[in-house]
Amino acid sequence: MIVKEMSRHDCSSVVQEGHVACLACCLDDKPYVVPITYAYSGNCLYAFSMPGRKIDWMRKNPNVCLQIDASSEGEWKSVVIYGRYQELAPTGQWHREYLHAWSLLEKRVNWWEPGGLKPAPQEVSGHYPHLFFSIDILEMTGRACCASETCN
Ligand SMILES: Cc1cc2nc3c(=O)[nH]c(=O)nc-3n(C[C@H](O)[C@H](O)[C@H](O)COP(=O)(O)OP(=O)(O)OC[C@H]3O[C@@H](n4cnc5c(N)ncnc54)[C@H](O)[C@@H]3O)c2cc1C
């Protein structure tokens, strides 16, 4: 087995083909990692969420890191993304991005479930607390482990 650096193009392919990432954020020197579902377009990942710890932390520190991988029969590809959190408000300057995020994410069946459900019952109120956010990709690296030098 050998490990190779992946090209930007190969990294993009892994991100494009995947839909779940481990999202790491950090506050006051404490790390926090959770899986999220994403859509990839342009130089951004888009996601849907309810308010909670990760959103609180990313609002305070927008620098995040994500890891996405693909594996088959002992071979693997892993991509690490360094990025910046941007909350997409439904109105004002982020309105178009908000609709763009929604239109990409809703292509998956039951797309809202993983981000919309919480263990405790949510307060019933007149407004919906859910939100969309983007991660602008600042840097992306990839490594692939495969059987021979010529593998893809
Ligand atoms: C395959 C998959 C896809 C998902 N997709 C999304 C998505 O697109 N959007 C989204 O918002 N969420 C998604 N989730 C759920 C996500 O991983 C979090 O559980 C959820 O977002 C709540 O995070 P929070 O920071 O708001 O936690 P809070 O409700 O604020 O709770 C924080 C506390 O709960 C614990 N906790 C929270 N989440 C987890 C977890 N996953 N595992 C173990 N402990 C946890 C933390 O350690 C902390 O103690 C997905 C989960 C999976 C497995």
C-alpha cells in the first residue's frame, strides 16, 4: 500500500461524491466535532441546522475544519478542508445564497431530518429556528491510500 497526495481536482471529486462531513469547530481552546450533511457548489459547502452548540461556537469563532472520506476494499481517500463559517440569513444580503443552499440541499430525500431533529422536544413557537450556513473553502488537502503507484 502507498499513500499519495491528491490533486485539487481529485479532492473536489471526493467532496462532490460525498454528502457527510465531520465538522470541527473550536472555542476557548476546546474542540468540538460532529457529523453534518452538506451540498457542494462553487467553492462552498452548504448545510442546514437547528441552533445548538456548533452554531453558537461557529458564530463566535468562524474558523472550522472538515474531513470527508471515501473508502473501498482497503483503499481510501481523505480530504481535509479549512474554511470559514457564514450564516445565511433568509433576508438581506444573504437571501440569494440562502435560497441557493436550500435548492441544493433539498435534492436529497428527507434532507432536513439529520439537521432538524434534536433529542429533546423543541419549543412550539411562531417562528422556525432552523438555519442555513455555508463554509467557504480556504484550503483543501487530500491523501489517498491505494495498492500501487498507478491507482487513481
Ligand atoms: C450522518 C449524519 C448527518 C447529520 N447531518 C446533520 C446536518 O446536516 N445538520 C445538522 O445540524 N446536524 C446533522 N447531524 C446531527 C449532528 O451530528 C448533531 O448531532 C446535531 O447537529 C446537534 O449538534 P449541536 O452542536 O447543535 O448539539 P446540541 O444539541 O447543542 O447538543 C450538544 C451536546 O450534545 C452532544 N452531541 C451533539 N451531537 C452529537 C452527536 N452527533 N454525537 C454525539 N454527541 C452529540 C455534544 O457532545 C454536546 O454535549 C447529522 C448526524 C449524522 C450522524
